[in-house]
Amino acid sequence: MEPSDAKRLRALEDENGKLKKLLAEQMLDNAMLRDINSKNGDACWEAASGGSPVRSARCEPAAGV
């Protein structure tokens, strides 16, 4: 293995580590948002029309969000 190959391999390993960290953080963020959304969604369904499956306007997302 040439010295330049070793440097390139090290750079790729560093980049791979950074990408793995970013992916793990994104997966945690997504799991947290899914959990929050499921809790908020349940509350919206219960609050609308005494529990009927009609969502109230206050539970709808804002336009453009």
C-alpha cells in the first residue's frame, strides 16, 4: 500500500465515522419526533368532537409547515 493510499483510506474512514454519527443523530431525532407526534395526534383525536374521528382545526399543521 502506497503512503498516498494509506492517507486516502484514513480520510475515508474519518468521513465514514462522521457520516455514521450524523445518521445516528438523525435516527434519534426521527424517533423522538415520531413519539411526540403520536402523543399529540392522540390528544387531537380525543379533543375533536368528543372523541369522534374528526380532527379539530387547532390540531392541523400550520400552512407551509
